[in-house]
Amino acid sequence: MYLAPRLLARSMWSFCLMEGQLTPSALMQERRIRLFDSRRVRRGSRHRHTQADPCLFVNGSELYVFYEVQECSEVGYIAACRTRDLVHFEDLGPVLRRNDHISYPHVLKVGDDVFMLPETKEAGEVALYRFTAFPSGLTRARRLIAGPYTDPTLFRTPERWWLFATGPHGLELFSAEDLASGDFVPHPMNPICTDARLSRCGGAIVELDGRLFRPAQAFHFGDGGNLRLLEIGELSPSRYAESDWAPELFTLNEPWQSRGAHHLSLACFAGRTIVAVDGRHPDFVINGTILNPLWRIISTLRGVRLPRRARASRSLVSRSRA
């Protein structure tokens, strides 16, 4: 009774903004602000079936959300929206599109410059982009490292920049003294994590009460089982150590998050702590069985380039979200 509908209803991704508090042991969700829901009957090939990896960024009096979007007939790209009052949201549309799939936007400010570090695994590199006219005008600034890495995450300490990225053999760590021109050197303990349940980052490094935590995607069946917090005990050019702290961050009792979650972002805005999380949930059965194939055929006849099919096997570094 339960298995058949689950197999027929393919998964999709949405995300939600809420007020809340993150502690080392739990995420306390206090008030929902807005749900960016992807679940609706598909009426065209441009329908968004994935809205995931939300990244919050505060710029003056505005809160921005950068996130991955994937439509029925396209590879993933990065879109954005913004708000001044947490009530009205302005859709800014796509801010970064390429011919290959991109996801996992990580936005940060360095001096007067604002950068984005997206996942560009299909291009075989981790590339840094700079905004020339924020929130638009993204241009490629430089390659940080070469290789098919997923979920690249930057973190800054007073002495250097740290780059976490998941490669074929697990989670790897790199460091450089300068983001703009420094060489990112592999850590001598690489790979620092080979456990497939913990080796993909699920958002930026979080500092709580002077302690550092790495959100990790806890795999169940494919990506996005849940999120776990791992406390970073040592972070130096010669040593790295972390310990599992919060095994299950989400209760997964919301309809839009019933099948999992894999990304977390925090920001202080208007005197409040804003939390962005994504969720995996079932699509309408009619979309997966009838409308998706139909719109793919129509798109092909129109000459729209289709993405590569989502990989059936969910390897350590797979990024597909069917």
C-alpha cells in the first residue's frame, strides 16, 4: 500500500525560510516565513522541479537568497530573490547559467567584493565567481582547484582560507593564504572523511559559542537523508579532526521535507536569526508518469537541449536530484 505510491511519485526539492535558533544539538524552528514550493501540476517544460541549496546573504538592508533551480528540460542553474521586510520577495531570476549543471551556491563578501562559489563538478573544476554589479554581473574570477568536486565550501580564519570539497575518494581539505591569487594546497590528511554518510558538506561552516561545526549530508537512500552537525576540533595546516555532534538535525515531519533534507544556511537580519533549509518530498504522480515524459518529448521536438539523465546510482559524489 505504501511502497507503490512512493515508487511512482518521484522526489522533488523545495526550500523554506523561517525564524529559528540553531544550537549544537537541535534546530529550533520558531516561525515559518515563506515556503518556496516546487510541487504543482506541470503545465510546461519551464516548471521548476528543483529549488534547493538555499544560501542566505545580507547586503545592507536587504536579505538575498541564492539557490539552485532545475527545470524539466534544463540543467541546473543559480537563481536569486531578495526581501527587505521578510514579507515581500522580489524574484531576481537566473544570476548564473552555464551549459552544464551547476548548484550549491556559496556567497561571501571579501572587502568590497562579493563572490560566489558554486558547484561546477561537470566542468572538472572548482571555480570562483565575482559579482561586478551585485546581485548580477557574475564573472569567473579564477580556478581554485581542478577536479570533479561537489559541494565546495569556503571558510576563513585569521591566517588563511580553507576549502572543503568532496572528491571521488571522500571529503578533502585545501588551504591558501589569499583567496584572489593564492594556491590552494591539499591538506596532508586528505581525504579527511571517507564515510559516505558524512563526507558531503550541507552548507557553510557554522560558528556557535566560539565552536566550529560542519553541516554534513547524512545519506540514507541517495542524497538528502538528513543533516548532521560535526564539531571541528582541530583545523591547522597539519591537523584536522571532527566529531559527530548532532546525528539528526531535522524531524522531517513537514510535507515539503518528508523524504529528507541536505542544506542549511543561517543569517542575522533585522534583529532576527533567519534559517533557510531545503526539503525532499514526493512529486505528483501524474508529473512523473505522464507530464514529465510529455514535456521532454515536446522540448526535444522544439530543439531544446536536454540535461543528462539523473544517474541511477547515487555514488559518493553524485549530485542529481530527480
